[in-house]
Amino acid sequence: MLPSPAEDPLPVPLLEREPELAAAIRAVDALCSPAPSGGLIIYRGEAGIGKTALLTEIRRRAGGRCTVLSATGAETMTSVPFHVVRQLLLPALLTEPEDRLRRLFGDRFELTAPALALAPPTGPLADPQGVRDGLDRVVTRLAEQQRGKPLVVLVDDAHWADAESLTWLAAFAGRLPALPLLVVLAHRSDAYADPRTGPGPGNRPDARTEPAATLLRRLGDQARLTVTLSALTEEATTDLVRSALGHRTDAPFCRELWTVTGGNPYETVELLAQVRDRRIEPVADSAGRLRDLGASSRGDGLADRLEQLGSDATRFAWAAAVLGTDISPRVAARLAGMGRDTADDCAHRLREARVLTGTDPLEFTHPLVATAVYRAIPPAVRTALHGAAAWAVTDAGLGAAAASRHLLEVHPDDDPEVVAQLRDAAREHLAVGAPDAARRCLERALQEPPPPEAYAEVLYELGCAALLTSPDATVRHLRSALDLPGLAAALRTDATCRLAQALAHSNQLRQASVAVATEAARTPPGPARTRLQAAHFMYESFRAAEDDPEGRSRRLADLADRLKGTDSAERALLSLRAFDAMLRGEDAAHVVDLCDRALLDGRPARGVGWTDTEWGFETPAMVGIAYAFTDRPDRARDLFEEAVRAYEISGWSGAHLAFAHTLLGLAHRRAGDLRQAETFLREGLRLADRVGTGLAVHWDAVCLLIDTLVARGRTAEARELADRYAFGPPWPSAMVMPDGPSVLGRLLLAEDRVREAVSELEAAGAALEARGRRNGTWAPWAYDLVRASLAAGDTDRAARNAALARAHAERFGTDTALGEALRCQALLAAPDEARTLLSRAVRHLEASPSRYEHAQAVYDHASALACPAALSRAAALATTCGADALTAQAEEALAHHR
């Protein structure tokens, strides 16, 4: 047994940290000022450099004036989702009465509270972005309600924070300067280099550590101050040695101790403690013993020290290392296979040896100690301890998710019960918004492996779990599941539809279409086959190019035109048919009738609603889009407002909500409310940017926003947006809404790049005509090609396209299409005929909901008439719809007539 340390505690002054501490105190002062300002401070440095001591002192200094919340990352807890967030928030939230707690969460309680273990999940799948938004709201409200004692958040060992907590914190950090909230975070300086090696939770070869390094870099970019802590100088080390061992300590002894420890504060204090334990005289003759003593406080040396404490203490320390943090002495004793009295004695000896601290719960004295003990456990023993810990957690009723971090460390052993536990844990993780944690559990379940009859089901579950985070992995797993026997018919259909969805998300629309068509061919007639057929039609419709567009449209019309919309399958087919007929420029009245039949009392029916997963959000979206382009933007707006509400209530804050805002922008653009359109489109783009890059919703939002900015006369902004998002060829495999090449041609024309505009618009027209897509409101290439051709001096081409646009408009029959076609023809007519055509265009557009196009027609007609009253009206209409450039044109023309 190691000798006991002296009764007097070893003094540990905070040396050479005055500037770092002063920076934090200044930030606390700013937080407590009459005009509080928050922010993020980051301290980084090597292990043992004193980060924890610095945060402890900041906590002490801030505690009298501020409300301090704290958390510490742990190497053994990196796989536990929201572990750090729970440490931070639960102490504050658990003291709140339920009514006040719900007010803190607002309408996000059902979504976010399960992630904090405050309430059971309300559904099988929580949107991760929605959970993060809910955490934003809770922390913001906590910060705002701390009257007189502003909020300080301390996070130590952030390099070991779980991915879910770190992802939230990295996103939330951008809001800190505007909040009365100071976050102080500490992590190892080598975390960027991902130095973690050896056995241990989070250190497996498949552990995703690079995202953590990326998130720490993002946090560093947003910090108001980042400080790298340095080792102690020889002078500071000498002061520390003499304060611990007496002022008569020899200088050579101090110098050797500094050399051995490298000025690392933790190693210095630990080595001093061992010097005191062994009653070593701090004189020059003893300096030679320091190097061996220093080695005993690290790695193998610490393992040797444990052995000196005896086998019982070693087993207890191993059990504690497996449990990680908040160590229950009772559970540790159970894992170590010893009684209570023996466990109490072991804990006492480990406290004396500076391995453990506390009573119940126990903690390791330093993360370096915890790591050294954990890595000293023989692999077979470590695996057995994790297995025992998993069942102990399960027996305690803490749930499969809590046990899963231990099951992840157990060697595969063909155990169906382990597979079942891991599948249950994955479901629990998905329900709280942690799909990556679910993925890890299911990947481990496959290694067990599952029984043959369940293997395909586990692959299916793994594919579904990866859908939100890794479409490529989803494709791989679902294809494997479909290639194996064992999937029930309903699961085969669902797996195929999810496979197609993942392929579509990966810009592989043709493969998505083939996948559902192939499965439909082998599925007997019934609802499942109808669902697969509808999905096939949808993906073919969304493709930018397809093999037999006319044949597909004909087959879809034959299948859907006779339907009444009596069930979800019929409504889905009617939605597809309405969307396709709109694109083809068929009779708009028929398109609207199809849309009406696809809805129930003007709203999506249950089963095909915005949050229904069987048919997907595309079904009601296609109805709304068809309405928007058939002069029914009011109905489209109602549907899209319902989508926003549905996603906000459900906590779907990712791509779905981004798309809903984009669709609302579309409805306002088609109604001619350009200001509102821009507002919703920018919000849709902002939400999309939070999710990823290059998504389908990015293309749609950027396309619509460019069109809106050009309409407002802000061509330079539109170009900057196009360049920033690489809007242009190569186009994605999915169509862009509205037609991307047409909008790019419109932008080029607005920039007076006439030759390029002609080329782009001609190519767009040829591609659309080949597919039979003749809706000039969706794809206004012909209108703009007329103007570009005239600018290039090619009146023959202008006349051909004006006639084509008129023919398409007559077939489609909306007032918007007819008015726009008449405006184009007026460009080629003699003055008297032009005035007549423009008069008719004004009447059509006045009857339409398209206020911007109406304002354009009134301006054109007023200019042709040289009528000041009409010009004044055009200026007023343009101002109302937010067409700033058109307003300026009309006012300038009006000034010339005064």
C-alpha cells in the first residue's frame, strides 16, 4: 500500500494565469454591465496545463454576480447524445415548476424535453435541427430571465463533448454576442489534430472524430478571445515547489522537477504530492529520483501504483473507469464483484492515492488519471466489465440507450439479446433527435450479428437511421436489405421508397425512378404497388431529362384523370397528374380541378399531409405549386402557410421548413408581392444553409430569389447570389423551380449580355419543347427570347417565338399567360396594333392575381399611349408590388411629360 499523504492538503496556487484570468473577468464585467454583452471565450492547451483550474477560478469569481452552469466532457461518454447539454441545463431546469418549465420551452417542449431526459419522446423520430432550435430557445430564455445575475456557461474538456451537444453549441455560438450570456470553453490544443488513440470509448477506428475537430474550429472562429495556455516557467515552478515543500528547497531540485514535468501544472502538483508522500528531502541529492517518480504518475507508472494498492483496489478502479463519470459506488462494487465494506475501503484507498475523489458519486481526480486507468485494463477484462455494466444499467431501469455506450464496447458474440438491446437503443436515440447515435448502435448490432431472419430488418433500420445524415450510407444499407430474404412486404415497399428518396437526395433521380419501378413490377396489385407506381411517376416528373416524357404523361393521365380522390393513393396520383399537367401547359381549368380532387375540403387529407411519411411532403407540395402557376396563388399560399405551421409544430426545422418558406415565397411571387416573396425566399435559403450545401431546396430558393430580385430591378444582387451558389450549368439531375435555365437567361438579359441570353434561352426552349413542357409561366423562356432576339436584331426569331408563346398561352388559358403573350406580340406590332394588344394584355393581367406583370403591362400601355395618367397608375402599381426599378422607370417617364 502506498504511504498516506500528509494531512495538510497540497497548496495549488493559480500561477502565471493572470492575463488569461483577467480576460475572463473583463468579460464577466461586460456581462454584468447596464448594457450586458456576451460572447465566447476559449482556453486551450495540452492535458494537465491547468484549464480546469482556470475554469474553477472563473466560476469562483463569477459566482457571486452571475448564475453559473457548468459541464465537463468525458472520454467514456462521447457516445452518449446530449450528455454535456444535460449536465449544463438539468440543474437549472429541474428546480422549475412544470408550468414555468413549459413556458421556457414554448411550443418545443414535446420535441426538446426528451433530449434533456425531462419527458418521454412523443414520436418515433425527432428532427435533429428542430431539437437544436428548441435548445436555442430554452437557453435564450434562461439567459433573458436571469435578472441581476446573468448567465455564465462553463464547458471543460470540450474535446470530449458528445457530438450532439457540440453541434448545438457550435451553431448557438453565433447568437452569443446578442445575448446576456457568456460561454467559457476549454479543450485540448491537440484536439484539432485528433490525437486520441488506444482503446476507449470514442477511440475506436470507426469513431467520427473529425466532425468534432471541425466543430471546435467553428467555435474558435466565433470566439471573442481564444487563449492557448503555456507551461509554467522555471520561476513559477520554483514558487510552486517552495510553497509546497518549504522555502529552503534547493534550486537544483526545483530545476530538475521543472525539467521532468515540462512545466505542466498537473504533473508538477502530482509529482510534489509523491515527494511529500515519500518524505523525500527537497535537496540537490534527491533530484535524481524525480524522473522515476514522475513516470509513476502517468500511463504504465500509474498502473504500477494501482497494483501496489492491491487487487481489490485495482478492480474497483477498473470498474470506476468503465462507468466513467458520476460513478455510483454501489454499481462499481457490483461490477468489481465485491461487497459494500470492501468497496468502501477500496474507495478510501483510491482517494488517498489521488486516483478518485468524492464519495457518492465518485469521480477521477483528473481526466489523465481516468484515461490511464481505463487503458490499463486488460482488453478481455474491459470487455467483460462493459458487458456487466450494460446489464446493470438495464436492470436499474435506465433504458437501452443508457446501456448502449457499454454494449458498443463489448466484443461481438452472436447474442440475439444484445442485438435487441441495441435496436431498442437506436429507436430511443432517434426519438430524441440523435440519428448518429442510432447509427452507431445499429452498426454494432450488425457486427454481433443478428439472427438470419432479422438481418435484413436491422439493415433496413440502419438505412432509415442514416437517411437524415448520410444518404450514401442509406442507399448502401437499404439495397443490402432488399437483396436479402426476411423483409415483410410492407417493409420492402417502405425500404424501396426510402431508397429512392435517398437516391434523389444524392442527385440520382434516374436511379430513384428505376428502383421504385423495378419493385412495382414485382409487387402484386394493391396499395403497395400503387404507392410505388406513384413514386415512379413522381421521380420521372422531377428529372431534368427523361427517356419517354410524352409516354409517361399519357400513362399518368390514363391512370389519374378518372380518379375521384377517395383514398391516399388516388390523391397522390391526382397530385402528380395536376403537377405534370401544369408543367405541360394543359388547360388550366383541368389542372385546378385535379388539384381540388387531390385535397379534402381544400386541405391535404390525412395520410398525404405535410408531415405524413408514407407519401411524403412532395404530394401536397405539388398541388400547391400547380395552384401557384395556374393563377391560384391564394390557394397555394394557404397550403404553404399550413406547411410552415405543421413543420414548426412538429419541430421539423431542417430542409422541410426551408422548402415550406421557399414555397411561400413562390406564392407571393406569383401574386406579385415581391417584398414578401423576397422575405420568405431569404428565410428559406437561410434555413437551407443550416442543413447543408447544394440541396434541391437551395436550387429552388436561389432560382426564385434571382427571379424576384431581377423583377425588383436589383440585378447586381441577383448576379452575386447566382455566383455565390454556382447557379447555372451543370444543372442538377432534378428540375429546378421555376425552370432554372429560363431564369438564368432572364438574368443574363437583365445584365445586357444579350448573346449569352439568346443562347441560354434557346437551349432552355429546345429542352422543354422536347419534353412537352409548354407552361410559359413556369418557364418564361419564350417571352424573354423575344426580347433578347429583338435586342440582337433578329426579328424573325422574335416573331417565331412570340407566336409560339401565344399558342401555348391560348392552350393553357390563364389570364397571366395570355397577358404576357400579348405583351410579347406587341413588341413586334405596328404602333396602332401594339396599343390594341397592350390594352388586351392589361385587361387579362388586371383579371389575374399577377400584380407585378399587371404593373408591367400598364407601364407598357401607358408608354405606348404617352398618357401621364396611365404612367402615374403604373408607378403606383409598381410601388405597391415592390418593383422598385419599374417604379423609377414610370416616374422618370412621367417627369418627361410634365
